Amino acid sequence: MTEHVDILAIAAHPDDAELTCGGTLARAAEAGHSVGILDLTRGETATRGTPEIRAAEAARASEVLGVSVRVNAGLPDAHLENSHESRRSLVRVLRDLTPRVVILPFQVGRHPDHRVASELARDACFLAGLGNYDGGPATRPHKILYALAYREDPVKPTFVVPLTDAQFSKKLDSIRCYASQFEGADQAGEIFPTGQPLLERVETQTRHYGSLIREPYGEPFYTEETVAVGDVVELGVQSM
């Protein structure tokens, strides 16, 4: 039995979680929450690096962020499908880790694996709560969040997680762990090239979302359901 985690980021490839929500994972770990990452593939079809190199890089990045559990589903890179067998694989991990919060890629993406990963993982979260599905036991995450970082789609974040200087530094350091993928790079995943080195582009984006909540850095998220506010007097982010 693998240990329980409070937050589980599910990503198509090793390095995706670091890019989209690494600062949020570091912040959660600092707050005492147990944090996990589920990589769906080993990244074996990438132009750079090898699965073995990327696994070692992922292990180092996990240490940087304070991730306590990292699992690889071993699904085929660039050939992800929302199939019965894939859903069963994810349901087993979800029932093992029993996360309260799951972070998924946004439903839209230029990489087909990112789009499929979002749908596949969401379906698995639902199926994990069916007691008679694949032998149980039934368990289902309380909250599903979609990471919005680097999106070009006109979607306004439901909320932004503020990052301290130290948490943002951990995010950058975790990305630097993937030298096979990003050393000298100016793009990655959903990050289109702008002429800036990749880490500068990450900083530009993270500063932008931080500015939306009057903070130095931030990571954006979307939820399909409406968020409840118990006390409007205590709402953050000054309007004028």
C-alpha cells in the first residue's frame, strides 16, 4: 500500500507538473500537506533525453519540491488513449493514494497527450468512486483543479495561488533538474517560444499571474464548479 497524499498532480510527462504547478506543490508541502505526482508516461518519444535520464531527473525534481510520492503509470508516450485499460490503471493509483485534491492539465492543449490526460484522469477520478468498479474500494477526490499556466485560451482563472520568492525558486530549481529537456530551450509543452530562454518565459508568466492577485508570483487554476465564499468582508485582492 502506497502512502496517502493530500494533493496529487497528474501529468502526461515527467516535467509537466513542475512547469504547470510546481510552485503550488512546493507551497503545499511547506504547509505540511503530503504531495504526490502521477506521471502517465515515461516520455520515451521525446526528441531529447531517454526514459532513464528523465526518471532520474524527475526524482531530483521531486526532492526539490518536497514531493513524497511519485508514480509512473507507464502508459505509451504520444499514444495516450482514454481507454478502459488506461482508466483502470489510474483508478488503481487513485484508490491507493486517496488524494483529496487532484490537479489536472487543462482540457485544451496543443500536445494531444495533454488533452487526453485531462479527460482520462477526470474519468478515472469519477470511476474510482464506484464501489463495484474493478473491485473497489470506492474513493473519489473532493476537488479537481485544472492548471492554466501558459494557456493562450481566453479562460480566466478561478483563482491564483500566490508564491513566495522561495517557492518560486523551488519551481525554477525543479525545472532545472530536467537538463535533458530544457537546457538551452526556449519552449516546452504548452509554452510557445518568444525569443526568451525557457526559464525567463516561466518567470514572465508566473509574475503575470502573481500580478493579478497583487503578489510577486502566482500559478493559475480553473474549476468547473463555482467556488463558495463564506465572508465577503475577508475577500482578498484589492479592487481599486
